[in-house]
Amino acid sequence: MAASTSLSHFACFVSFLYFTCVYASSNIDLDALVAFKAASDKGNKLTTWNSTSNPCAWDGVSCLRDRVSRLVLENLDLTGTIGPLTALTQLRVLSLKRNRLSGPIPDLSNFKALKLVFLSYNAFSGNLPASLLSLVRLYRLDLSHNNLTGEIPASVNRLTHLLTLRLEDNRFSGPILELNLPNLQDFNISENRLSGEIPKSLSAFPESSFGQNMGLCGSPLQSCKSIVSKPTEPGSEGAIASPITPPRNLTVSSSPTSLPEVTAETKPENTHHHGTGKIGSLALIAIILGDVVVLALVSLLLYCYFWKNSADKAREGKGSSKLLESEKIVYSSSPYPAQAGTERGRMVFFEGVKKFELEDLLRASAEMLGKGGFGTSYKAILDDGNVVAVKRLKDAQVGGKREFEQHMEVLGRLRHANIVSLRAYYFAREEKLLVYDYMPNGSLFWLLHGNRGPGRTPLDWTTRLKIAAGAARGLAFIHNSCKSLKLAHGNVKSTNVLLDQSGNARVSDYGLSLFTPPSTPRTNGYRAPECGDDRKLTQKSDVYSFGVLLLELLTGKCPSVVENGGPGGGGYGSVLDLPRWVQSVVREEWTAEVFDLELMRYKDIEEEMVGLLQIALACTAASPDQRPKMNHVVKMIDELRGVEVSPFHDGSDSVTESPSVSEGTCGGGGSQ
């Protein structure tokens, strides 16, 4: 009894300490905000800021765990310094732009969690504080349009997460030291007093990032060599006088007509001025003529060489030549020809409409789109202008014609706004072709991972969430289309989520895992842990793979590494276990660290990102029984997006969108 009483007292004591700490922390934040308002809000714009109310409900203030985490006070004519705000130790976002705040930027070393800082269009003065450069978690730093002075210190390199660095329209001076910020995307130091050569690490940024700094040179501005070689050239823009060249008493105009005239009195005796000029002209004409003759001879030799080669190739490969034009492969015979001397197959179209014959497909110009585990895909442009995507199942392991036709019959009947429709197929003993609708906007993989770095247009949050919702609906439809077969996709990954002309997500390559040869390496990063060497793929393993895809959307990291090394045997040594990595970061209570740096530019999306992260973690549960069905995943994502869900909605689109699918067809009805 005594022990129980002691434990009760101890629990009460711990609770008391906790609430005392929380209350004390809240008071610190409250006092800091009240002090800032008293000193800076002369126009009483912050009307909701009342010392008797909860600061988390004030305009411009957001809280996390009862501590102020976001302070956004823009264009409010605030004055004075920001010193009182340094007590907000849990601040993550600070935006005070377009006010009249002044004085030096105070010591910000207490802001250990600070990620976004926007202080532009104020009147801050003094040097760039060292405390600001110790905030290693910063993603965005905008101090533009102020009165800051001094040099830009090399310690900026500590901010390795930095995506934005804007210092334009200040009074910074001196050289730009070598900056090594691998994630930097938005950079501007124009309208300062900087000088010297622009480091190569920054030369990829546009000229506007460096303009109106009279002493700067180097790419993308004027070459430093041209300035140094002509340091006193009159009339040249940005000319810099050389410190080792003595001043001249004679000023020479840049106009050639005003050069000092050489008269008979000043010209030395026995000069050969006219003769020298004549010889120089003749030599110049001879050089030009020689160059023209040499160029003509080289051109003639090259023409003969290439004409001979092309003639040889034409003789060797009449009727089956392949020409490479602007990275587009145009075939006079197809990249997927029917083999000579073998059984000829036929094109089978769904929905009862024949749109072209195999010969039309063979004559079409074809551009390779990519290679996957099931074969190679091509973009084919038919003679009538129609464009289709053709997948050649070169390495597919097909048991027999009847089995293949029955399975294609099931896949060909599926119609939904979020799947890529199978329009036709061709079967012969040596050749199997699948014809799909062509998706012009590429894959989610390319949108997420292609061309990262300066100049890239990031995939914004709204689009990512829309793609996630569309892909979820497409996958849920596949799962529910044939109840008796329990059809699974079998290869869910970002390269198999395509975008149509309207930007809607379309799931592709569904139902083909049945034909994967056992020796074919599968994409390790998306594979569910229960799918071993027997390659048993289920709807639950699809859910796991979809969860990895959601993590890919959230983190910007690519889990796609192939067993036995990289594509083509490149030998990539490591595999990113994305679910395990995310779980380890979340356990350390650094959830914000998992999100893609490109998403940090968008405001007020943290709640949605955390919500989608929770859905992804549920989908990637180690036990298949703990994973939600795709119907439920669709419903959760729709609720996250604020899409109204009908009380009768089960999370999947009605199978009536594909009226030709029936249980008879699922059971393997005959082909056309």
C-alpha cells in the first residue's frame, strides 16, 4: 500500500514538473511576443495580440507542442529591432519581410530548429552575423533589400541544406569566396559592391544573380581575362585600371579618326611605311585564300567518306536500315519485326475496333521510351498520325498462346481514368507485342528525379498529392476489377506511374508480372519483405510497394536499385531501404528531416505532409495483415486533400466504369 502511495505521489510530481515546464516555456514565448509588439507595433496592426489570451491563436503565430514554431508578420509597418524574438527557441519559420525593422541582426544562435528565414525589404544594417551561419538546418535565407555591409563569409558553407540564399540590394563588398552548397537552387547577390572573379561553383546561375556589381567578372558575366588584358581600354564597360600600369599623360580617343596624324615633319627618314602596308595586305589575302582552299578540300574529303559509308550501308541493309535522327530512331523496318520463317500471328483489338494492321505498326517511326523487366517500350507514330505506345515482351515467359490470350482478355477489358488502357496485342511464337494509349507527359520518376539542381522546376506539393490520389485510385480499381482472380499489379513503382495530357496519373504495366522469368532481377527498393525468391505477388504486396512510392513522393529519394548491381550490371553496391530509413528518422523525433528539400519552399503544408507520411508508413507495415486495403488508402488520401467523400463511398471507383468486365471474363473467357 505504501509503495502504491509512493508511486502515486511520484507520478503526480512528474506531472507537476511537466506542466510547470510547459507553462514556463509558454510564458517565455508569450513575454517575448508581448515585448516585441510593445517595441515594434506603433500602428497597432497586431490587434489580436492580447497578453491575456493564448498566443497560439494570434494572427501570424503558429505553435507546435504549445511552443511558437512559426512567426509570419509581413507588410505590417513594424519598426525597431527583433531582439525580443530571440527567446522563441522553438521557432522554425520566421518571416518579417516588407516592414521597417532596423539595426543589426541580433544573436540567433538559440534558434536551433530554424529552417526558413525571410527578412527582406527592411532596413537591417551591420555585417552578416556569425550566429546566423551556425543555423545548420536552414533551408531558406532571404536578407535581400536591406543595408547589410561587410564581406560574405566563407562560413556560409556550413549551411549545407540551403536551397535559397538571397542577398541582393545590400552593400556587401569584397570578393566572393568559393561557395560549396550542393542543394542551392535560388541564389542572388546582385546590386552590391562585390568584386573579383565569380567562383566556378556559382557560374551555373544566370547573369541576373550577379548584375550591378561593378567589380565582378567571370562566367556568366564578362570574362576576367578580357578585362585584365585591356585594363585601360577607353570606352570599354567595366574597365579596371591596372595597379601596376603607370598613368599616361597622353589621352587617346577611342575613335580611330582622331588618332595623331603622322606628318612629313614627324615621319623618320628612309621609312618604308607605304611598302610595308602593301606587303601586309597581300599576305592577308594569301592567308584567306589558303584557308578557303584547305576548308574546301576537307569538306570534299568528308563528303566522299560519308557518302561511301551511307552507300555501303544501303547496299547491306536494303529494306531494314535504321537511321538515327535527333536522338529519334526511325525504322524502315520495325524494332519489333516478325521473325522470318515462323508462324505469323495477328493483331487483336479490344472494343471490337480494328484501327491498324501489323504492317502499319512495322512501317511506323519508333522512338525507344525505355527498358523494363518485361521488355522494351516504344513510341510509335502511325502513317495516319495516331500515336501509340508499344511494349515488346521479348524476355517474357509465356506458357502458351491460350494462356496468354486469356490473360490479355482480362487486362484489355479494364477501363479507368487512372490506368493506361491496353488497346491491342499481337501474339506469335517468337514475338509478343502490347499496344497501349501513349502518355505524353512522361513518368513520375522523371518528374521527381530528373534534372535536379539549378534551373529545375520542382514538382510542387499540390501536384504530388494529386498524383498520389490518382495512382491510388488506379491501383484500387485493378484490385477490385476481378474479384475471382484478385488481380494484382505486381510491379508498382514511380516509372510505372505515367501522366496523361491533362496531368492525371495513370498506372501502367499492370498484370504483367505473371510473365516475368524467374531469373529477371526485380526492383529491390519497392519489394515487400514477404516476397522472396518464389516471387509471390499479391494485392498486399502492391500496397507495400505503393507505400514506398508515397515515401518517394515525400522524401524525393529514389528507392529504385536493382539486384545484381545497377541497370546493365553497373554494380550499384547499396540499396536504400526507404521505409526503414524513414522509420528511424521519425523515431528520433526529427520527422521534418525526411521531407524533400524542394518542398520546403511551400507554406502551410506540414500537416498534409505528415498525414501522407502516416498513410505511407501504414502501407509499408512489415506484416501484410496490418496494411490497409487500397480502397481505404484512397479514402484516406481524399480526406487529406479535402475531397468530399460520400458516406456510401468505399474508397474505390465503381467497377461499372469498366462495364465489359464480368466474372465470366475474369474466369478466362474466350478472346476475340
